[in-house]
Amino acid sequence: MEKICIFTDSTSDLPHEQAERWNIDIVPIQIEANGKTYREYYDITPQEYWKILLESEEIPQTSQIKMEDLLAQYKKAKDAGCTHCIGVIINGSGSGSYQTANIVRDMFYEECGKDMVIELIDSESYAYMYGNVVIEGAKLREAGASFEEIVRTMRHSVKCMEAYLGVYSLRHLKKSGRISGGTAFVGEALGLRPISLVRAGSVDVCAKVRGDKNVVPKLVEMAKKEAADPAGQTAYIVYAAVPEEQIALAEKLALEAGFGSVERYPIGVAVTTNAGPQSIAVIFRGKPRD
């Protein structure tokens, strides 16, 4: 009889109520800001982090998952009698956490043996792009699906996830050095707002719109074009410190675009540290990548 543990890292942006409802373990990343160290998910909320980003002149420092936390997670699963453990980890192209998880798995096997199978999945993404995949796996587990079926489904879903991300201010991108001061000055003067495609482990600027009011309509328009069977899926609106009316507009337009349903979730540390706290994105499923 299989007993399956499912875990992910805090940058999956799973809300506490979902993690608790579906029995998903969360391994935190750490943030150093204003002389303090926080564990994402446990010590600081997304909203508290946005406030730090908006008020601080320095960019907080984030670190990948700690080896000891991963080892503790594996041992916790084994002590609970699990025969299998599935971990979905932040994009391996943008963080060393996935590689670390593999290294610690080998350490665990050497110390504790291989009675418990540990399967690690590179999410190739950020935030709720893979948070929703973790939920999908947990629902399959509750329905009695096998370990192999759960892993197969989750790996397929990871290959489908895409997002369009819009940024309302270039201030944070300038402060973090991701764009030059001159570029930021010209962009702000013209009211340009970059839109990036997040897919297959990369984040690439693919469009620019002029003015805040055009950000959300463009995000939804592009998501509709790329989505596979919009009526048969949920669009996820993920947001940081942006006006409520923009979040509500994104929900409204996504439903009008033909998505079957819409859910909203706050964006956590990983995305806002890089894109800034004035960000919003539409997450959806496209055609599966090879």
C-alpha cells in the first residue's frame, strides 16, 4: 500500500488554507531584509513583503532552500511511514534549489536507505504556476491515484504552464539593476509598461503597452491566444501591490475571454523581488511542451 508525501517550496505561493486542506508540506526559502531574516510562508506574508519592497531603498536578499530543511522534510516523510515522496521545486534555471534538493536526496539515501522513493520535479516556473500543479497532485492522491499516475500527471502539467506578467512601475527594475537608469527614465516618461512571457524556465519581455490602463487587457488578450481550451481550464490572476480594480478587471476580462473559471492569489517573494511589488500576471495552461 502506497503512502505518498507531497511537498513544495514556499515560492509556489500556496495559501495556508490550501496547503492544510490538501496535506502539502511547505519548505521555506529565507529572506534578509532590513537586518532581519524571515522564512517565507511561516514568518512573513506576501502583503508584508510588498510593503518592505515599496519602502526599502535596498533590495532584500533571498536564498535557496536550506539543505537541512530539505533533509528534515525527507526524514519527516519517512518517519510518517511514507513509501513515496514527491517534491515540486522552483524553476531550476533560475534557482539552485532544485539541484540542492537532488543533492540532499542522495545524502538522505546514504543515511537512511532507499526504502522511500523520492521523486523531484523541476517546476520550470514560479509562484502559483506550479502551486496549482501541486494541488492537482494532492487531489489525485486523495482520489486514490498511484504514485506513478500522480507523477506522470504533474510532469505533464508542468510542461503546459505559462503566464503573462505585467509590471506597472520601472522603479524596482532600475533599483535592482535589471534595467539602466536611462531606460527606466525614458520608459516612465513614455508610460511604457513591459509584459513578459514566463514559460519553460525563462522570463522574456514580449510586449510593451503605454499606460497602466492597458496592462490587464493586454495580459488577458495574450493569454487567450495561447491558452489550450480556455473553457476547460481555470485562469489564475496573481497580483501584488496593485489596485483592487485592476485585479477585478483581470477576473472579468478572463471570464469574458472564455476561461471556464478564474481564481486569484497574491504573489510571494520570488516574483516580486525580481519584478517589483507592482506586478500582476495571468497564469494559464498552453499546449504541452516536449
